[in-house]
Amino acid sequence: MTTHPPPLAASLEPERQARLATIGQLAASIAHEVDQPLAAIALHAHAALRCIERAQAPAQAHAALCAVLEASQRASAIVKSVRALAGQVRLERTACRLDAAIDDVLAEYAADVRRHAIACRVTVAPGARTVAASPVQLRQLLRNLVGNAVDALSPVRGRSRSMAIRARVGAGAGGEIVVTVRDNGTGMDAATAADAFDPLATTKPHGMGLGLAICRAIVDAHGGRLWLDANPDHGATAGFALPRAAHAHPSTASVEAVHG
């Protein structure tokens, strides 16, 4: 008679079961987060190879290989960031330029924004340009929220697609910076929005259900707030609040830009 060992988790004491579950979630989170930079590495590597095979200008191959290096560095930084969320390393928080981080993330999604004809408007109010955060995790947070908006907009038909990113100083005495990402995409009902931050909760056919859970972990680690609301007409609005940088220099001018 053939005997089968019990499942690994069932054979371990509770403490090791918890560690095993943490390792599994960590591995899944890394897989979720590095998917985009790995795709960028493959894309630009193929572009460099085509340049070499066709004896095209060395400058084009050089640019493609520089993009490969940048994407690989971003993937490495993301792995370190996810490990930090699991408590294995600590990332330093600095005064981060929020407007620069938004521009960087939108540059990563520029091809998708153009392909789906998404009108994107960015507004950063006076005094809201700087937050106290890990630069890598701030971009990770924005990347997930902007990526969700792009995914929600891509299947829209019969109306124009739009995304608005706004940053302002919160009304409270704490001086937090409030950022919202609003789209007029496919949207969701209130019940779906309430469950969206749970790990493995997803409305995407091929989604892992980890993006918003990672966002929540990042915001919690910074002592901030995170929310998601269904819009009354179309789409959804995701928002977060992070502490304002202690030594931020006041600005009297708002920053506004249109992308797409």
C-alpha cells in the first residue's frame, strides 16, 4: 500500500507554518512586481539585437542596452523593496519629489497611454511636491495605481478615456500629502472596492490579486492612509496620503501637465 506524506504546512508547527506562508506571499509579491521590468528588459534586448543584426546605427543599440540596464536596476530595487515590506531589510526614507515620481511612472506607461488614447492630466498643488518616503516604494505605489487605471481604461468603448492624477496638501494639522488617481474606466461596485485590498482579490482575468495588497503594505509602513472609491458615473478613484517631508520648501505655484 502506498503511503503519502501529509502536506508540508500541516507537518510543521504553527510558527514555521506562518513563516512558510510569509515566504509564499513574498515570492508571489516579487513575481507580481518584477513582471513589468522583466518585460521591458526582454523588449529592449530584442530591439538591441535587431539593431546589431541589421547593422543599424550604434546609437540605437546603445540606447536599447541602456534601457535594459535601467529596467534590470529597477527590478533589483523592487525585490529589495518587497523584502523590506516583509521586514527583512529597512529602506531609508527621504524627502521625495512627488511630481518627479509621477513623471517617471507615466513615462513607463507612455506606450500604453498612447495605444489606448488615454488623456492623462497631472495636477500637483502648491506645497504638495515633496513627501517623506522611500523613493523606490513611492514609485512602486504609484506604478500599481496607474497600472490599475490603465488596465481599467483599455477595454472602454464608446467614450473617451481619461485619467487624472492630483496631489494636494491635506486639510488636517499633520501636513499629509493626499494623492488621487481617478479614471473613467470599467469601474467596480462598492462591495468589490471594499475587498480590493485583500491578498489574491482581483477582477482581472490574469491578475494575481497582489497589487493593491502591496500598496496597502507600503502605505502602512509609511504611517499613511489608502482608499478606493467607485465613481458615481464611470470608473474608480484610488487615493493615498503620506507624511509631508519635514524640510519641504513651500511652493507658491502648482504644477499641471497633460500626457497622452
